[in-house]
Amino acid sequence: MIDAIIAMAPADGGGGGGMVSTLIFFALIFLVFYFMILRPQQKRAKERQAMLDSVKKGDRVVTTGGMHGKVVNVDEKTILLDVGDNLKLKFDRTAINVITREGSSE
């Protein structure tokens, strides 16, 4: 019985290599995760923020709800849209989905 337990014990010096290969494996998984998911998501967030910061009076926009309108006034956190027939609605800036500049076709 004792001979069987001794035979199943790992050889000296063999246990450290498994730990290093496991750490390298997890580091590679993290790098793939970062470059495939996190980095592109951060890039899209920066592009969206730049688009929201560039909204100005006279721009034609489409909100996330599908409302089309022309920007009449821009505040720090809100915009005022003229949606037709002199009807003006106030939206949060983050509700803007697409900006089409004045003079471009919709």
C-alpha cells in the first residue's frame, strides 16, 4: 500500500513547470480578451463621445428612438430639437444616435 502511494507521488522539480505554463496560458487569454473586446469597446466609446461633443446648432440628428429633427439649441447636457411644425422637443445629448450635417442629404 505504501509502495503504491510513493509511486503516485510527483517527481521532484516537476511541479513548478505546470504552474508557469498555467500562468502563461492565463496571461495569453487576458491579452486576447483585451485586444479583441476591451480595446475596440473603448475606441467606440471615445468616438461616440467625440460625436456627441461635436453637436452644434443647425445639425440634423436622429435620436435613438428614431426621432428626426434639427438642433435649435445646445446646452451642456441637453439639446433642443425642432421636429417640424414649429414643435420643439428637449432631449438628453446621449439620446443622439446619428448626426447629419446641414446641407448633406438624409
